[in-house]
Amino acid sequence: MHPESGEPFETSVKGGACKLQWKADWAMRWYALGVDYEMSGKDLLESVRLSGRICRILGGTPPEGFTYELFLDENGQKISKSKGNGLSVEEWLRYAPPEALGQFMYNAPHRAKRLYFDVIPKALDEYLANVARYRVLPEPERAGNPAWHIHGGTVSEDAASPVSFAMLLNLASVVNAESPEILWGFIRRYNLGASPETMPFLDRLVGHAIAYYRDFVRPAKQYRRPTDTERAALADLAETLRGMDAAADAEAIQTVVYEVGKRHPFPELRAWFGCLYQVLLGQFEGPRFGGFVALYGMTETIALIEAALTGPHLAATEGHPADAA
């Protein structure tokens, strides 16, 4: 209808000349394009039902559906663009490869997921663990492994790392890494023959670890002084490590760490490891300490302990205790 003359007009809705409201448009696309599978969030259940009715009225068959739960922030609140509490794909890919995002999406699709920056390292290490398990599985059982699905049935030989992402983050934290070369110096010593050229996937992880450390780990680090009990245990650990073979593997070192903790009156071994993480690494959680020592180096770890016992104790924003040693 012309707004001034009132003369009626007819216009074809074909060829993009008409835009339907999105609920009807969704159903029309199902019908016109023969869509047979559609994923949508739990908050769109009513829209799915309505679109299905429209599709049937047109003589079509609604697609098979998959309803997934909502994404929540670290406080359990629904992610919202207006609130700005979300995590974009681009942001995820700054701190981890797409395979880690695939792992995150693969896990428990029918349950609500907390999607914030702290989940990235865990998802990445889950992926690495699944790839490692995939490689030792008999061929018929591989399709049951998440890595098989993430890679579409073919897992590249490059998709592997001899070092967990959590370990890379802890190494970056201790050495205040600002460039990949710093971390690669330790990785080469830990894994002979390793290099950015021979392990390109690991090289990508190194870059992600530095970015994550710079943006999230370093600002949150807070060292504390050891108690008298902890000082005695740390001194014992340094002396015990000094007497070990420098080539001892991670498991042997881990056993020694346990033994030292048992020799001192901690209420539980968890308190001993909490001491190692908080006093030496400036954080509440950390890696298997034996693996960390094997990667960082026996001599370097002893120096780290001695710096924490004798040097000025600095907050993460001021530097690492070892910097003042």
C-alpha cells in the first residue's frame, strides 16, 4: 500500500525481496534448503518447536535436532553480549589452538559449560592426554577417543607434545618468559632433539603459553614467605636434590619430593605441595613437581629454593624471588 495515495502494490517475496522475522525465517530455510540437522541452545526450545510446526505446514520435515546447554561465566551466570562476560573464539585462539576448543565442545554437550579463560589450559591438556591415549589404542577402538572426532578420523603425527600446557605455563612463570626462545632452551635440554622445526605443534603451544602467562598468570601471582616447618622442608628438599643424579627422571624426583614431605610435620601432603606452589611458584596450584624439576633443571630448582629461603620475597608484580638471589 502506497503511504500517500493508498494504491495497493504486490511484490514477490522471492529472490531476497522480503525478509521474514527470524523465527519464521529459520523454518523457511529448513524447508527451502532441505536442512536435516540443526543444533541450538536450550534457550531456543520454543523457537525450535514453532519452526518445526511452520516447516510441517509447508509440507516439509523438520530437521533432527540437538539441544545443547547454555554457556556460563565463572560465576555461573549466562554469558551475554550485553554484559560482556563472554569469551570469543578469537580470544580462545590467542591462548590455545582450535583443537583445545574442539575438546572443550566435545565434553558433556548436554550439560551447561562454564566458558571463561581459566578453562583453556585444562581443555588443552585434556586434548593432549586424549591424543596420547589415541596413539596406543588398537585401530577398532580409536573411534571412541575424542581426538578421533576432533580430527575427523585422522590424527596428525604432529598433534602431540612431550610437555603439558600446565607445565609450560609453570616454566614460563618461573623464568618470566617473554619470548619462545627462553622456553625452548629448557625444552631442548629436557627432550633431546626437540626444536620448533621438529615439533611445530609444541612450538605453537609455547607461543600460546607465553601469551596466557603474560595476560593471566603473571598479574595474579602472589608469593608468600614459608613457615618454619616449610623452611625446614624446603632446605631438606634442596639438599636431597643436590645429592641426586642430575639425569634423574620425573618419577624418581617425584618420589623424592614425597619422601621429603613425609619427613616433616605437615598435617597432610597436600599442605607440602601447597607450600611448593605458593612459596616457589607464587600460585595455589601447580604441576607434578617432579616433572617440573625435570624440565626446569635440578640446579635451577635448588637455586630457586635457596632464593626463596634467603633472598627478599617479592610479589609477582615486582619479580620472582630468584631474580633477587
